[in-house]
Amino acid sequence: MAGNGKAARFRQGFDLTVNCTDERAKQVHFQMNTKIEPHTASSTVVIGSSCFLAVQGARNPHLLTKPETFAVLSRPDRPRPWRFWFESHNIPEISMSRLETLPAINPIDFSISSSPDTYAQFRETNIPWATNALAGDILSPSPLRATATTFSAHSHDNRRETIFPSLPPLLTGHPEVHLRNGIMNASRLAAAHEPDAEKAFFVADLSQVYRQHMRWKACLPEIQPFYAVKCNPDPYVIRLLASLGTGFDCASNNEISQVLDVGGIDPSNIIFANPCKAASFVRNAAKRGVDMMTFDNADELYKIARAHSRAKCVVRILTDDSKSLCAFGIKFGAPLVTVPGLLAKAKELSLDVVGVSFHVGSGCYDPSVYMDAIMRARAVFDMGKEAGYEFKVLDVGGGFEDTLFEQAATVLTQAIDRHFPDRRHIRIIAEPGRFYVSKAFRLAANIIARRAPLLAPSQDSPDANSDQPAVMYYINDGVYGAFNCILFDHQVVHPYVLSMNGSFHVSDSEPKHVSSVWGPTCDSIDCVAPKTLLPSALQVGDWLGFDNMGAYTVCAASQFNGFEVSNVIYTTGGVGSNEVQNTLVSFAAEGHGL
């Protein structure tokens, strides 16, 4: 295709051959394994190190110091091809590699290739964007885009590593990549007539969990997090947090077993934080070596005295939880006026009360309540001293919201400094749940059905300005599945388009109308979004995405009507990716989590 000294170009249906300008260098052959569409040609090549790449007209040619991935686009009506110059004489044949695709958060973004054999329906569409200097030299003002991203032989979006044989492989790469890969894989399975090919799925980014842990350590270095397992008992999350040294807040026998069966977790790093437990659960906790547990009533003390006399009891007190999504005070927590009597009863039963716990409610949106809660805890510490106890544990509970975390950490730190100035012998713990996992999980759901007005050719489409839903979309997950958070956790979800009409890119100018989104079951309560704005062109087979799906979602999902719980794809992407991989590999090498 290209002679010596001339740049090679993609042409429709042909392979790409690049000849080096250095006559001594070997010819480098890039095998094009997808057919290139005439006006949306895109693919990627991986170029090894010791090469020098320049693009015709580029102001800043790029020097390659390590393997990198490049998007390669060709437009038949635009005679500005890529040129490659190679410094090395021993350049091997290089195979094609799919480009990691990221959302449009920068002026330069990524382009994704399509294969007519497997993912024919997915293609690039026209996307308006602002070109930079390099892209302006490569492309015309038409809305195509391309860029380069660092490529590592040890880290790319197709790499699968089986760290724990009992768990799915851990991938690498941005979660957006795996959402799109999952959609393309569903398209391939559907073409092969696989049952449930378009099944909804999660993508979990463990790097996000790691980043939240680093954030916690930076803001609350004195407080050891005991992850609330009930929030999301995901096996990878538990293993990662265990390897990072967190403790665990468990509320049942099964949660305790799930944590301890991982291995490498000391029972002293578990708090049985359910003030009202079955007697058999208390006995099992004693058998498993879990001593620290909460209580808020006298009957619980009698139960613990009979079933687990060596328990380290923590009195749970009532605090103001009116500023939270899920208030617990109506069910748990001893009013301060009852605490002296409970401590006296514990003393009478020869039980060891070691501290105080409280919970301001799940999803606290006013961090100022921590000040009052710490003041109450201080009062109970003083009550304990009068009863003959020397408390050593302060459990500040959960309620930590991602967007308000720094504010909550500041209030909490100030309150602790004020009411516990001398805390050298006090172990301070907390029970965060949604803080760690909410943003780490995303869900992709397929539109399986659609109800819209049947319009005659002469009729106008539904009024785009109406505030009433014009179309009802049905997806393959609902409130009996991952979206149980709507009913039980008071969440409001916001669907967005992942793919429409075979494209991953939807223009902001796309006409929209008010719609409603429903789950797949036969129950009319199964409504995911009663009113939301979605593109008018959305059809059956398109995909919707949902962010912040990690907290109180899959853990409470059922199989009502025979619909299975959505699977999870695991990845590590962005900051912390290497740390997650190394931490989990080391944890497994010690024989844990297998």
C-alpha cells in the first residue's frame, strides 16, 4: 500500500503496512483485523519502545520511551495520514489492540474501533468537540476525535488476573471501558442467540474503594474504620479492605462467617454491632472468637451473660438521627437516662462493658449532629467510671456521606478534641459503609421493552415540553433487584444513556422528552424512575447506565419472578490501580481469600 518513505494509510477493507524511512529497518506490518468504514475509520495500534513517532504537520512530535497505544483514524477525503519513524532496527510485527475508551472529560478523548463480525452495531457517531493543536493538525474540523493513552504491558483494559481462584478475574482499565465492553459482549451473545444475552451487569472499580480508604486515613487518621458489611458484602471488597487493615461491622452469623472465612482477619477486628441478637448468634460469636458486641437493653445483657460471658460489651446510646436518610433511633439506642441502670445490671452479671457506640443514621446530611453525639458519649464514659468501668472503646458509628465527608471529619475531630482531650488509652472506631462502596459500582441495564403512543403519520410526536412521561421504558433490573435501594434506602437514581442506536456517543443536542423507567417484574411497584429526561430516539435494545450503585443494592436483591441477580465485573482503573493489584496479590500469597 505504501512505498518507502511514504506514510501508510487505512483504506476500506485493506491491511495497513508501514514502511520505515530508515532503509536498514525492517518493515513493520500492522494487521488490520477489522473492516474500516468509509467515513468513521478508527482502530488502534500498539507501538513498542525505542521508536520515534511523528505525525504529518504536528507541532510536537511524540517521543516514545515505553510502549503506548494510539488511536489511528483515516478519512478518505482527508489526505493527512499518520507517519511513523522508527529508531530501532528490530521492530517486531505488532498486532492490533482495542483502545481504552473513556468519557468525554477532556478536550481530547478516545475513539473505539468496531468489528463487523462481532460488534457491527456499535460505531462512532459525530461528536462536537474542541480540537487541540495536535488534533487540529491531524484531523479536519469535522467532529471526529483521537488521542493517545499510556499503554503498559502489565496494565491494559484486556488484562485478566485470577488472584483468588474462587472469584471472577480482576481486570484493569477504566470502568467505562468495561461497561462498553460488556455491552459489546452482550451484542455478540445476542447474535449467537444466547439466552439472557442482554442481562444487566455491574462494573465495580476497586481502585475507587482504595481511594476512599486513603481519603479516610488522611481525614480521620485516629479512627479505625470497621466496614459495615451489610452495606455491600462483596467478596472482593471484603478482601481488599481486609488487606488494607480495616475492621468489620457485622450484624449476623452469616456476615461474621463471611468475613472470618476469608482468612487473615483477627476476630478482635470485628464488632457484632447488632444490639438485639438471637441467643444462638451470641453463642456462635463466642465460638468464632468475636468478643466485641453491642447492647442497648437489659434482656440482651442476660442473654450475653448466659451465652458469651467473656464478651466485651459496648453500650449503644440514642443520638439525634433526624438529619439522615435512614434513621435508626426508632429501633436501636438506649436513652441516656437508662444507661446507669444498664451499667449497674452489667456489673451485677459480671459482664465487661468496654465502651460506647452510637449511630447518627445512615446517609447523614448534617454533620453537625456528630458534635452532640460525641458530647453524649462523653457523658456515658463518665457514667461508666461511676459504675466501676474504665471504657476503652469509642465507636462513632456510620452515616458518612461522600460529598460531606471532609466536613463531617472536621466536625468529628473537633468534637473528639473537645470532649476527649486525653484519649491515649481509647480505641476509636467507626462503621462506614456507603462511603467506601457507593461510587465504586455502576450498573448497565438493557431496555427490553418500550411503551409509546402509536402515532399516525400526520400526528405530531409527544410534546417535548410536557412534564408528564411520554414513553415508558422497561429495563432488565428493578426494585426487586439492584434498585431495592429506592425502597429501602430512599435513593433516587438518575439514568443516562450508555448506548443508543449502536453508538456509545449521544449528542447533547439530541431531542429529549420526559420518560419513566420500569423494572422487569410483573409488580406495578417496580418503578425505577417515575420521571426522567431521556432522548426521544431511545429504543428497545439500547442501554442505560446508573452510577453510585454500590450501597444497599445487590446485597438486598431478590430473584422475584425468576429474574437473577445481576453479575459483577471487577476492574482497577486510575489512581490506586497498582496498589490494589499489589495489595490483593500479597494478601493471596499469604494464603488468604482463596
